[in-house]
Amino acid sequence: MMGRIIFRLNCIFVAQKNEVMKKIPGFIVFVLLLLSVPFAQAQTMDEIINKHIEAMGGREKIITLSTAVMTGTFTTPGATPIHIIASKKHMTGSRIDIEANGTSNYQVITPTNGWIYTPVQGDREPRPLVADQFKAGQVQLDLHGPFVNYKEKGNKVVMAGKDTVNGSMCYKLQVTATNGNVTVYAIDSRSNLIVKSTTKMFQFGALEDVVTTYSDYKKNDAGYWFAYSNVTPRGETRYEVIETSKPVDIKIFKVK
């Protein structure tokens, strides 16, 4: 009797095993389909750019931005924060004023030239920015950002892989501006905001990749989005107030 029971159990097991084996090919196909979903959903470059623009308020809103006056502090490791004011007029000029140790320092960039004056470091008169710093500064004159109407501006954009910033996967887009400056932007795949940029600049006596990270994005009173904090190898800039309806006199961009 016991032998018959064992025999029947073995038959049931074999039958179940055969049934499972029949289902395996379909199961493998199902798994393969699941694995293929991320690839099928991979975003194109223009999709990434469009989502970024929407996250920043949309093209129609962004292109109305003409000026920005940004007030905040700049802090280097181990030092006391110093007061700064950045005044910008779209594609016209940028001036950063810094008060440090009782001295008034500034940097001015226009489409045609760039100057820096740092009496805190011994400057007696303004001096021209080095070429790569000037190129990078020229790019920042575009208050609308590198991706809005990038084709019309003459910017060349290509995919540059992926990155991880603060635990979040980011798409990397390389932008070559009309002046030859090359910057790689990391756009967070969840927020669709720029969280890091990398550009080659002459720093500390050598040409190197200068990385800037961006955070604390929020709208100002006029509804424009800005990163209120950015960090470079030199320190952190944190803005307290960003005004975009304030007139900016172009005379402040004239040095010589």
C-alpha cells in the first residue's frame, strides 16, 4: 500500500514538473520583456530637454526673463561669508560685486570683453579675464539657459552618457556654445533640473574640469525658477533674494 502511495506521489510530482517545464519558455519571454522595458522607455535628447524646460517654468515663461539681481553670500571653507550682488541683463552683461575686508571687488562680462578687479588680492586696476573664463562667463549671459531655443542660438547639444548625483540618476548633455566653450550638464531624471555642470577652465595654475553643483531650486516672487545655491571648488554661493523685475542699468557693465 505504501509503495502505491509513493508511486502515485512520484507520478504527481513528475506531472507537475512537466507542467512547470512547459511554462518556462513563456516565463523566460516574460522576464526578457520586463528587462527590455527600461530600454524601450529610454528618453531621447529632445525629450530630456523639453522636460527640463517645462520644469523651469516652460519656454513661454522663460523667454520673458530679461534681468536678474541676485543678492546673497559667498563662503569659502573656513572663512566668514562675504556679501555679493550679481546683476545681469540678458545677453547684455553680468556684473558681480563683492565686498571683502573693506574692499569693493567686481567681475564684469559682456558679449565682447570680461574684466576682474580684486583689490582684496592686490589689484590696483581692472585686468582682463583669461580666455576660458571669459568664454564660460559669456555663456552665463544667457538668462534663458543653454537649452531654450538651442538650435536657433547655434548651440550644439549631444548626449554624453549618464551620471549619479546625490543618489539620483542624471542624463548628461554636452553643450558646445558658439564661442567654443564646452560644458557638460547633468539633468536629474526625476526633477528634470540641472544639478551639475562641468566645464574646462584655467584654475589654480592649470587647465582642469571645474564642477559646479546646483541645489535649492525655487520660484522667486515673479514666478521664475532659480537654483538658490551653487557650489564650486572655490566655495558656495547662496542667494537670499533674486529679483527679476528690477531695472539693470547697462552702464554698470562698462569698465574701460
